[in-house]
Amino acid sequence: MLPNFKREYTQIISLTLMVVGLLGISLSHLVSGASLIGVACWVILISESMLLSKVQNEMSVALEALRKKQEIEVKDLLFYLRQSELGNSPWSNIEAAKNYINKISFPAIITDSGGVCIALNKHLTEALGYGKDFIGELCHTCQKPDTYGEYVQGIQANLEAGKRFMHSRLIFIDSSGDEHEGTISIIFLPDMRTAVGIWLPDNSGILKSTNKSIKKEKYDSAIKSFVE
């Protein structure tokens, strides 16, 4: 391998050889002079070739680094746009719906047209005890049988009317067999086959019931004390 001299040194060497060669030719030493001039030209050609190769290598490294940087930036941008789309349109597709139910603090589940569980969040697991192993199972197994038929018929009627958003009272049966009453919001995705269910159990609500009545005498007593 040739030594890597600085360009200035090789230029001085080639110039010196060329001057000496020309001087030899002028003194009738044609062969020696021509040889020195040839060596001078060879030295400067090799030097420029090595310099060009070095520049090309540095440019290749810089371009590769720039390409990798741009690739990372494009991936980050695509990821940001995808996350923005999922966040802005939670009901646009299954992936967006999965992303959404994992963010909210209510029990939620995603089912297909046959009632098979596609996904559920940790809050449903905490409320009813059904974990990831429930994915792929039929959801009617965790609902009260004597109300399930009417519940499904109501969903079908709403779908036939073109409604994607609906809600219903529902009784869930947890993994221990206990019943939990509440309200479920049902959102169908644009394919009108996949549904997201967000369940609001009664025992987690602020007001447990609005059916409590106040006796008339207590009401009159309260009004009288207020007036006085």
C-alpha cells in the first residue's frame, strides 16, 4: 500500500522531479530526464487518485448517514400521523378502536359480527375478571341469558335503521358467576360488523339510584323549616 502523503508534499516531490528531469534533458540526459518527468507525472496522478477516492468515501459515508437520518425522520413522521389518525378517529377501524379503549378508564370490549371477543381492556378485566384468554370466546357467555335475546334483537333493529351508536341496560356475569348491572354504550365501526362496547356499571356511578322517594311529611317538614 502506498504511503498517504499530504497533497502539498506530493506536489513538491512531483514538481522537483519534473524540474530535475527537464534539467537532465537540457543537459542531453534524455533517458534519465524523461524517466524523472514520467515519475513526476505518475506521482501526481497517484496522489490525485488517492485524494479523489478519499473524497468519494467520505461523501458515501455522509450520504449514508443522511439517508439513515431521513429514514428515521420519515418513520417518526409516519408514526406521528398514524397516532394522530388513531386518536382523531377512534371509530374508523379496529386498530383505532383498540388504541382508544386502552386509553379510557371504563371497561370496554370489541366484538365481531358473531359476538366473538376481539379485544378488551384492563378495566374490563378488573371489573369482571375476564383476561386476554377471553379473546376468541363468545361474549354471550358473560351476559344474563334471559335478557340476551331481547338485547340482540334491539341491536339488530338499530342496525337496520342505520344507527351505529346505541346504548342499553345490561347485566354482565363475572368470572365468579356474580351479576353486575349497568349501562353499555355500543358503537359499530364503518364496516357495520365490528362493535365496541363501553360498559358503565351501576356500582361505579356517582348516583346509585334516582328512584328513592321522600315521604310527604318529611318533605313538608323540610319546607317549613326552610321558610321559617
